[in-house]
Amino acid sequence: MNTAPAPRAAPTRDPAWLSRVFWIGAALVMLWPLGVATEFRPWVLFEPRNLRVSAQFLGSFLPPARDGEFLALVARETWRTVAIATAGMALAMLIAVPLTLAATRVLSLSALSGRMARGPWVVRQAVRWLLIVLRSVPELVWALVFVRVVGLGPTAGVLAIALTYGGMLGKVYGEILESGEPHATQTLLRNGASRLQAFCYGLLPTNAAELTSYTVYRWECAIRSSVVLGFVGAGGLGQQLDNSMKMFNGGEVATMLLVFMALVALADRVSAGLRKALG
């Protein structure tokens, strides 16, 4: 007569607790010098004087400004902020797409034999370095440069976003395309299709959802960046926010922050809708 083995008792503690404690401790040890280097002292926030100043600052936000003339101004500057971000992203894509096509290995005809020819390899490396240069310079620095060149206003913000985000989009677009399934693209190239045809009919359909999702995410980031760029004279909601903060008008700041959060929420909804439509 066969008897079934008795069920094993569940462990009373996590069997991997020792390794978890070790890695948590190792992480804290490595982070400690970074905290010292940055003079990170969060307990300073809870000192009575700092708590009092913080409470006064946050208290000035209430109630938010609701004056009709001010709301009309906010609406105009909000539209300008969206326009700066959208125009900057459009120019960034004009920069990124050609550079991506030049830097993506899977679209190389010479790479079909297994090793890319020297000329295309040099071009690919030069394009990759150009993308590194573009995204290495923060958009705030580009904005400071263009404010001196073209003067105060949205043009400086558009150009700053275009250059920095062109580098970011080109890098990530290339990584997305190279991580996808290359079989259809290589088949098209071997049968005489051009690189553009292989991209449009091979790579793009299989990666459209991911490319679209990342592009909309970057558009959302561009909206945030355009607000920050306003602090250096690039126009939009950020410039008005800077003016209100300098005047210590917390109600106006609160209203603009609420509008800004609504913009980010709208971008999130657009991204979700596009992913659903392409998925």
C-alpha cells in the first residue's frame, strides 16, 4: 500500500533573507559617499525654522488665482508652451529620423554578409557620435545660447528642444529598431528593396507601437522642458511662472502649476490612446 508523502511545512522565514540583507547593506555603503559628496541632509527640512518657512510658502498658494484677465493670460501662455514643445518635437524628429536610418545596422546592405563595410561603418560611428553630442548638451544650455543669438522668445525654446531631443530620439529609435525582429527587413533588402522601403515595410510596422509610445513620452517631457526653458527667457508658461514667483504671488503660481499638471495628464491620456490604437 503506497502512502503519499506528507506535505512539507512552509518555511517560517524568507530563505534568501541573508543575501537580501547583504545587498541592501552593500547598496547603502556605496550610496553613503554619494550622500556625503552632495551634502544630502534631509533632516534639515524638519527643523522648526525651515518648517515655518515652508508652511508660509505653501500657504501663499491658497486660494489659486481666478481673475479673468489672469486666466486669459495663462491660457495664451499654455497654448504657447504646447506650441513650443510640439514644434520642437517636430524639428527633433526631422533630425532624428534620417540619423536613425544612417546609424541603424539592420538597415545596412553591407552588413547582410555578416560584417559591415568600412565606409558605412565609419559613417555609422560618426552619426552615433553626433547623436551623443546633441543629447549631451542640456536643452537649458542650448536655450541660453539661442537666447543670445535670436533674442528672447519661443524660437530659442523650439531650437533648444529640437537639438537635444533630436539626439535622444535618434539614439532610442535606433535601439528600438535594432532590438526588433530583423528577418523581414533583411529579406526585403536581399530582394532588392531600398533602405527606406525596408524601413517602411519591414521595421516600422513591427515597432510602430513602441516608437509611438516613446515619441509621445518625449513630447510630454518636451512640455515640461518648455516650462523650465521659460525661466531663461524662452517664453511660454515658464516665463510667466518665473515672473509670478519673483513677485511672490503664490496664488498665480498655484494656478499655473494646476494647469501644468493638467497638460501632463493630457499627454499621458494621448499616449495611452495611441498605444491602444496601435496595439
